[in-house]
Amino acid sequence: MDLKDKTYLVVGGSHGIGAELVEQLSGLGASVICWSRTEPENKNAGVSYAQVDVCDREAELPTVEGKLHGVAYCPGSIQLASFPRLKIEAFEQDLEVNLLGAVRVLQHCIKALSAAGADGGASVLLFSTVAVRVGLPFHASIAAAKGAVEGLVRSLAAEYAPKNIRFNAIAPSLTDTPLAAGLLGDDKKRDASAERHPLKRVGDPRETATTATHLLSPDAGWITGQVIGIDGGMSALR
Ligand SMILES: NC(=O)c1ccc[n+]([C@@H]2O[C@H](COP(=O)([O-])OP(=O)(O)OC[C@H]3O[C@@H](n4cnc5c(N)ncnc54)[C@H](OP(=O)(O)O)[C@@H]3O)[C@@H](O)[C@H]2O)c1
């Protein structure tokens, strides 16, 4: 796959799945713009960076000019607690970073995405979680926020199909990234997490990024409105 004339924005490309995605897209020749609060450790040729906090409503987002062939929105959260302990503020924080930040970024970028849509196609990728399709205890806040993300994806996929902009989401289960560090902090926790998955391990951010790269590329030009589980079988198997 050659992405030489393509430009992608990866929001949250400094670490985790987003950092792997930046690596893969730039490795295929794409120009990649990375927005996050901290600078990525590895900056390849063809990667530019701007400091952005998607939860800061006062700050203006950097200008995006010309055509944008794809946007991946990676910021997320894991706040797990029993329902009585999940304060309303936890629900607000999860909605802010998972849903409203994405809305803000996409409204900002829609002109540049439309320009690419009119010239062959554009693709948007958001992240959900396995905990939307499968009810898991202590996930009420994040499942509610990501459920909203899935609704956003399907609605925008319908609205922008005539403009040749595709919208999809990936719904991972537990994946070995900084976000999940607290859940994978020692061998006991890691083994217990692996045991919960039919494939008996947790996810590797590189495999999630490989599907993300495919969905953002023209090779996935017939895929829109989908939520794809990358979850070791968790959402479909007993
Ligand atoms: N890892 C898992 O087990 C798992 C499971 C289910 C779903 N997911 C979802 O998959 C997506 C990617 O997860 P991940 O594990 O790769 O997460 P991660 O390791 O926390 O990486 C998230 C990226 O988003 C950036 N980010 C976070 N908050 C931001 C903000 N307010 N403004 C700008 N950038 C921000 C982070 O960079 P800075 O800190 O530099 O800003 C980082 O680059 C998330 O949406 C997550 O909810 C992950």
C-alpha cells in the first residue's frame, strides 16, 4: 500500500495505539499531523506535531489547510468503578474526552475532509470499546460515552456518504498501552486479564493500528458505518 500523496491527522498520536498508527501511516509514505498534549517520542520524517488538549474548550485548534484524507481520533479513558462510586463528574469527563473532543475536532476538519472526499475519498476513525457490545460490570461511564461515539459514527457515516467520507470505529478490548497500564501492572493482573479473553492474551497496539491503517486507507473504500471489534474474541465467543 502506498499513501504517498495522502495527509492524515492522528489526534492522540503520542503514545499507545495512536503512536503505532502514526508509525504505520508515515512508513507507507503519508504526511501525518499529530495532535496531543505531549510530544511523541519518535518523530519520523513526514510527521508534524502540534500541542493540543481536546478537552480545552477555550483553546483554538490548529488550522488545517488543503485536503485531509483521514482523521483518527484516539484520546480515551478508563474509569472503572461501581455505579454508586461513579460521580456525575466521571460521566462528564468521559463524555468530554471520548465524544465531545471528537465532535470538536471533526467539525474543525470537515472542510478539509470534504475536499479530499470530492477528490477520491476520505476516512474518519474513532475508538469505541468492547464494553459497549458486551455488558461488563463497573464500566457504566465509559460504556455510555463510547456508546455515544458509536451512534456518532453511524449517523455521520450516513450524512457524509454522499460526500465520499467514510466513518468507522474500532472497539478494542484490553490492549497493552499506557491507558491500560493500571490494569496490567503486574503478572497476576496481566494473567487474569488474558484469561478473560477467548484468545487468552491481551491486545497488542500494533495489531489494532494495522486495522486502523487499513480503515483509513483507500483499500477500505467500501467500508463505512462499521464498528469493528479487535478484542481477542471477547464480544462474540463464549
Ligand atoms: N488500551 C485499551 O485497553 C483500550 C480498550 C478499549 C478501548 N480503547 C480505546 O482506544 C483508544 C486508544 O487507546 P490507547 O490505549 O492507545 O490510549 P492511550 O495510551 O491513553 O493514548 C491516547 C492518546 O491520546 C492522547 N490524548 C489523551 N487525552 C488527550 C487530550 N485531552 N487532548 C489531546 N490528546 C489526548 C494521548 O497523548 P497525550 O497524553 O500526550 O495527550 C495519547 O497520545 C482510546 O479511545 C481508548 O478509549 C483502549
